[in-house]
Amino acid sequence: MGKSFLFRLVMIGGMVGSLTIANMVGWGADLSELEEASDVIIVMKDKAFHVIKGGNPDPDNPFFFMEAGLDHIITLRNEDTVAHEFVSPYFRNVEIMLSGEATMVFPKFAAGFRVDPGKTITIRFTAPHLVDGMKTRQDLFWCNIHGKKPGAKMRGELVLTETVRDIP
Ligand SMILES: [Cu+2]
């Protein structure tokens, strides 16, 4: 695999309010290396999210964990024949670096990525700190095409926990 990536970032719905997704550059590593370095890997298949690393693999109840204040790498792989999205209110105020080919999407109160069939992307960001006294923070993530309605399959939860690992 080469070291160059195609970046196709398209703003849909316009930039709104406090959105600070920025600094979207590749960071020079191979996508497969990035996948290996990922603490969370999510496969989108059969119109469901399969969290195969870093969370619950059950597509009926997908969730994954992140630690507050630490760097995280998430790989998203679309193995379906239709495009899927990965959006969350969580990403509205997080600065994200993207590797791979995706379309940025900004549905109401959320932000995220649309990944075409057969494509893989990797995103890297620093998880925010928890507000004082909070042990965890939970946010929904969903596919805004197939998981918009409560009860739909393409909906899951992102769980931000207290920092457990040492910060170097
Ligand atoms: Cu979808």
C-alpha cells in the first residue's frame, strides 16, 4: 500500500456554530498500519455496526469505550454495498484527523463521516475531559441514513470513561 491518500472532504449542510472539526490531514502512515494501531475498529456490514475491537461486537447493541483526555484511533470499514454514516454529537467539538476517503456530514446536532461501500477510513482525535465529578459520559452514534429512528439497527453508544492509562 502506498503512503498517499485521497482526501475528498465535502461539507454538507454548511458549517454551523461551534463546529471545530479541523486539521484534517493524513499523518503519513499506511492505512493497514493505522488499523493495527486503532483502539476501536468498527465494521459496517449488513446494515449494522460491528464493533470488532474496543467494545461490544453484538450488532444489536453496539458500543465502544474511550478514555478521557487520551488520543484515540478509530477505524471504520464499510463492507456493505451501500454507503453508511458514522455520526455523533460527540464529534461536534472534537478536532479530528482523517486518513482515507470520506465525506464529512453535519446532520442536526451531530457531525461525522459518510463512508462509501468498500472504503475504510481512520480517524484520530483526543477525547475530551470529563466534567468534574462525572465518571462516564455516553453519547449516541448512528448512521444518519439507516439509523435515524430510535430502535433502528444502525445506532450505538460511545462511552467516555475516566482516564485509566497513564498519560505520558
Ligand atoms: Cu447506514
